[in-house]
Amino acid sequence: MQPILYTIGHGTRKAEEFWDLLKQNQIKVLVDVRTLPYSRFNPQYNQKALQQNLQTIGIEYVFMGDFLGGRPKNEAYYTNGKINYDLLSETDFFKRGLKELIEKYASKSKTAIVCSERKPEDCHRSKLIGKELIKQNVTVLHIDEKEMLRDQQSLGLNL
């Protein structure tokens, strides 16, 4: 069976709405792919608060922003100040993180990755991670800003 991975962005969603979306989609593991798991305006999504809230509703929290984050510190992955996803996708740490994501989570549990942008097409979870996952024969389903499921191909990105 082909692995399936969900994605979701917290944006400015109310915490209860976010938890409900995870429960509606039967998510068991939430993998945080934010480089910095912090939100100044929505503290309910700061790493510690998010981890505690997920625990109360029976969802496992995993941080992988150090491998799969979209804003690495190293300037070598930027071109004219913008992140270059093609360069980032070729790094050993990204490949290692992607492999772990597939083997340890997507293949075994109903898993979603989380980032901050509500619209998946505005986020590295589709532009980088989703693009690379479909190359590995993983089905990628995004819970979008309208709470609808959209597959990676439907986003209209030039993949």
C-alpha cells in the first residue's frame, strides 16, 4: 500500500478548530517541520504548548524542523536572499529527514506535517517536502485554508 502523508498549516486558526481538523482526519502523529517552532501571535502553536495540547487529545508530536525546515541558517541554501528549494532538497540532512518521515511515520501511522502557512501552496510543505514525497511514491494530501483536502498535484505548482 502506498504511504499517505497529510499536511496542515496552523495560520491564525483557533486552537479548537485546529484540533478538530486533526481529529476529523484521524491524525495520530503530527510532525512539526517549522525551522523555528514558535508563533509570536499564536502562542498556542509554540512548540511546548502544541506538544502539551496534542498529548491531551492523544496525538503524538514529533519535531523535524532541523531536517525538514524551510528556513535553514546556512546562507548557502539561498539565492538572492530567497530560499532555493532545489539546493535544499539535495542536502544529506534533508534526504535523511525525508527518509525518516516516510519510513517511521507515513508508512506506519496516520501522520500530518505542520507548518505555519494556512495555504499549502504558499509553504515549503508543498513546494519542497510535498514535491519530494511524490517522487518517492507517497500520496500527499493537504488540509487547506478552507478545511478541504487537496492532493499535491491539484495545487497547480510547477512541479
